[in-house]
Amino acid sequence: MSGTGDTAPGADAGELPAYAERVLSVAELIPAGRVMTYGDVAEYLDEGGPRKVGRAMALYGGAVPWWRVVRADGQLLPGSELRALAHYRDEGTPLREASRAADDHIPKLDMRRARWDGRPDDRDSARDDDRDAPWDD
């Protein structure tokens, strides 16, 4: 399971743990073309941590835009890189092209430009602005 919506073996697809519901609700808030890290989601919820968010996304995230909850280093989700990349390109998510030395030639997310801070007034702001996010300090 790589965070793309497979339901955990033995898990009842109709019953989500409360924490997973909250994580998925945040994933649904993230605007197209923007991302939040696993840690950002935990901070937004003021609960859990990056691993707990990642676990919830891996087990239950298929019904939401799973590609918008990402690693802090901007690397695409292992095993789902091409599916995620197609979504990013469709949504205009800022990417950084892979270096010539990279074996897989898969771009990374441009976290400075793609990262969403969770503020409703930031949902439609230009992705190429240079405003500092709180985590850039």
C-alpha cells in the first residue's frame, strides 16, 4: 500500500478511524496545484505526527487527492511516482526537474512554491509568489 487508496487488509472500508477521517478531511482541503507535507497535516490538526498521517494516508487515502500530501523533501511517493506526476502536471503543481545525475529522471516537487499553509485565503494565491511561508524561517 503506497498511499494511493488501497484499503488495509481486514479493514472495513465503511468504517474509518476518527483520526484517519480528520487526515482525509485536510487532504480534501488542499487546493489543486498545492501540497502539504505529512508533518504539515499533523500540525494543522494539532495531533499526531508525520508517520501517523502517512499511515492514515497509506491505509485510507485513495478516495481523496492523496498526491497532495507529500514528503517534506519533495520526492514523489515511491511506487506511485508516475501516477502522482500525472496529477501534478494536470494541476500545474510546481516541479523541479530531475538533475542529470538522477537515475530515474523523476522530478521533485518545488516545495517552496507548491506548499500550502492551510489558510483559506491562500487557496487561490499565485503559486509563483515569493511570500515566505512560516516554515521558511
